[in-house]
Amino acid sequence: MSVRIVVMGPSGSGKSTVGAALAESLAARFVDGDDLHPLTNVDKMAAGIPLDDEDRMPWLQVVGRTLAAEVRIVVACSALRRRYRDAIRAEAPDAFFVELHVTRKKLAQRLGGRPDHFMPASLLDSQLEAWEPLTDDESGVRVDAALPLVQEVAAIRKALAAMTGTPGEPQSLR
């Protein structure tokens, strides 16, 4: 049984927190996509410079390969644009995307509380401008990121179960 999930959204949406909790609830490996960035990308973002597609595409391929290499895995990755998700799916076709929805105001508050993170709050607007929500033809679910963590995880698991037709744990994410 394969479980390959990408928890997606802009910086500050809770990808890492939700992803880790979801992975634990599914007995899956958790990987923070930020840890897969090459140092050049991290340095660029830390300097307040948004990444461009030339920076992102090799990283997204690594994210997809990381997903494909595991049977039970949750990866936190912004995956803001459809073409970014397509790049991940090119490597891991059965990836299921969890879109964390949160207001700009809440994102700004969260980012303001993370002074040591390499992603500065000044890049929030560029992320929101790039944002392309999941479409109906994409395998995934949108979750309110303002919910308590336990409710977010429950909503995701419910969507997975509904998608696979099983009352409990998902059998496949295709």
C-alpha cells in the first residue's frame, strides 16, 4: 500500500507541522522539502530574493524522486503552481496533494513569529502572487489551516479514506 502525500502551501501555512503530524498518524516518513533545497536556493531566499523556475525545477524533481523512493511518505513542499505539482507528479504519479488554506493576515503573523527561518516575511507577497490552488483534476484536498492541528489531520485522513473508498487507512492514492 503506497501513501505519497505532499502537504503544500505558502511559507507560514503550517506545511511542516501538519506534514509531521500527518506522517505520524499514518506511520509514514516525514520529509521537509526545505531540507531538499540546494544551498544556492536557501542563500537566495535568505537574501530576500524569490526563486525562479530555473531554481525550482531541479528541486521539485528531487521532491518527486524522494516521494517515489518511499512507500509511506509525507513531504512538506510549497508546490505553489500547477506546473510545480506536475513536475512532482512526473516523478511520483500517485502523489496526493494537501493544500493548506490560510489568510494572508494569518500567514504574515506566523512568518513574523519565525525570525530564524531562512524564508523572510518579505517574500510572502511573491508566494501569494504565484499561488495556483488545486484544480478538480488534481488528486488532493483543500484543508482550512486555521483549524486545530488534530482537526486538520482528521480532515486529511477523511479525504484520503473517501478517495480510496475505505473507512480507515487509505489503500492507494491513485
